Amino acid sequence: MANSTLEMVHGMLYGKGLRFGHPSGLARVIAAMTGDHADVIPFFGPQIHDHAMTVAKIPARLYYWNAELLVDTHLAVDRWYGFDSDTIVADAYNFEVEALGARMIYSDNAMPTVDVSDPLITEASDLDKIGSLDVSKGRIPMGLEVGQLFLKKAPGPFAGGFFCSHWSLLCQAMGYPKAVRAMKRDKGFATALFDWANDRVLYPYMQAFAKAGVKNANGADAWACFPDLTPELIEEWVVPYALKLRQQCKKELGMTVAAGTAAGDYCEEDPAKFDKDIMFKCWEAATKTMPLNVAFSGMGRTQEWDMTWLREFALQKGKGGHQLPIMASLNGRFMRDSSPDQIVAKIAEWINILGRDGRMLVFIGNVPADTPPVNIHTAVKTVRTLGKYPIAKDLSSVKVEPPVFQPFDEWLKGQPEEETILKAREWKPENKKVFA
């Protein structure tokens, strides 16, 4: 923790203009968040769980049940790519509903998922039948251990636990159609649902985190995106309950809890329907729930956006002559399906619009399992090359060489996570004592 504190101080000073030394990844992020810029635009570590498992050739039925393996695999793959931070998260939307008794579908090759054909909640009376979250059930103990290991192995301001925030939890428990119908047509039932999610499910989970020494937790809420919810419904339901849990945990548990993360994510699929006014309303809602105070782009078709709109919003929301930091998120499908040249061109376009004055971070909304590693390495190499400050006047004149990297298995030799990963590859469903 002492080292991460020094890195944060270095980043703050560097961002304020005291440019000495070589910033670490964390220092780069802090410089972009709190000052103007570091030496280069930071590449924030993305959500990468299925992809990391695929790169490391780990069996899903072990990976999603073993906290040490999941954390070590994330850290190794993040370091192989050269991200400036780590985001360690499993199938964050499933832990609570699984522990509450939802029927699940398990796979040999992918994360667990809820069986939507057999919903946990069908009517109001089910809430009392289900009751409160038992933190000893399901994979909740694993979730707690992931938070502890994240803090131990990669300490810093972004380390901590994960959970499924209110609205996405309800969609997992009863299905989106019935959940949104209650929100729109039966406010009494919707209020009971949100109260149950907050008081009987999420708060007990936060109590368990606090008891385990994990004082920071982020709650994903991707179901609270547009067009699944309008900005008005996000403001009416998602934001108030996210703030309620945040304030409750701060006051009663001494925890920093960011519920509603990714609420307001603009995920309209048809570029012809992109609406600047709705985008601004979505981004406004997102600033109220995001754990970082940024102008946020997430998992939408960002490759089709007019990024001058995001810059305009960041300038409007900024203070003291500075724009709000911008999280420029590359779409996961774009990263999977594009050529390296297309990735270079898109990043160059964004840096030219968003990055010249600093306060820009690059991110990937979510990395699909089958994304070619060369595409991720290309993205990181491009940001490192074109994102150096001061930014070149003509980015088209700066050549981005193809990335040179060792295959993961060669790179893994001698790394601290090597033994854990290689041991996991020997695991078979019938051999459950490998990690005993």
C-alpha cells in the first residue's frame, strides 16, 4: 500500500506539471484523472475475465470457483498486455442470484449464467420466500476472497470487491421484461423490489466485505443502459438507490461503495438513431454513479460515435478551465472483429479529438473471450506510440509499428503466477483436490 500511495502522489504531482521520473501505470492514471497528463495517455485495465481465462487455457469450471486462480490469471494477462491498471472481476452479475437459489447454467468454456426460463422472482410474495442473502452460500465466499486477494496482490485505489447492482440484480432474478414492466406500471411492486435488493441482498454482502477487510466495492449495472432504460427511468430509480447504498455503507460500514456503475451507458445499436440530447442525459446520469469522476463511454458502438460530442460534454462538466477526464472505451466487438490497421486508425482519430489537452484514458468496454491477442497488443502499442505528450501535430505522420510480443506461454515462464496457471491446466472435473 505504501508503494501505491507514493505512485499516486507522483501521479498527482506529474499531472500538475512537476514532471520528474518515469510514471508507473497507476501514476499515469492518477495524472490523467487529477491533473493534465502524464508522459503518455494511460490504458486503463478492462474487464477481461473470459478472455483472460481463454488466453491462459484454464478450465471454466475451476476458474470461476477458485479465487486465487482467477486473480492470478487476471494479473498475469493484464501484465502481458501492459495495461496501466487492473480490473479484477468474475461473472459479476451472477453471484448474488446464484446464492439466493436461482437456477444456473454452467459451461466448460464460459462463465456461469442465469437460466432465464426459471426466474427466481415471479410475484411480490416471492421476496419473503427468498429472504435475505446468506453470505455463506454459493460463490459469495469466493467473491469475498477475490476482493481480499486483489487488495493484497495489486493494492491501490481501484482494488476491492465487486457485486451486481440493484437494477441488474432484479433483471437477473426475474428477467428484464417483468422487471421493467414493474418499474413502469406498478411502482409499489418496483419499490418493494429495489428495497429488497438494497436492504436484504446488497447491504448484507457489503457487511461481509467490510468484515473481510475489503473497504472498497464496485457494483456493475449494465442492464441500466440505454435503450434498455430511458435516462428518466435511470434518474428516477437507479441513481437514487445507488446513492442510498453508497451513503449507507459510508456511514455504517466505513466503506466506499460505487453502486450503479455503467448506468446510463449509451448502447443504441443503430447509428442512424444516435441522439446527442439523449447521449448527454445518459452521460449526466453516469457521472452520478461512476466510481471515477469521468465522462464515460462504455460498451456501446463507440466506434460509430461522434467523439466531438463526448469532448463537448467533458468541457461542460469540467471545472477550473479543465475538462472532465474522458474514459474513451473501445467497443468489445470492434476489438474482436477489426484488423490491427482499423484499430490503429480509430485510436488515432480519438487521440486527435480527445487527447491533445490531456485528461484522456483509453479503455476496452469488455474483452470477448475469442479476441485475437494481437488486436489488444496493437491497441496498447498504438496508445503508447501516438499518445506520447506532447501529442504530434500530425498523427498520420507517426508510424505505429506492429507489436512484437512473446506468446503467452513463453512469457509466463518465470512469472509469479506460472505455477498457479500451469497447475490449473492439469485439473479435471473428477480431480477436485488440485487446489486443496
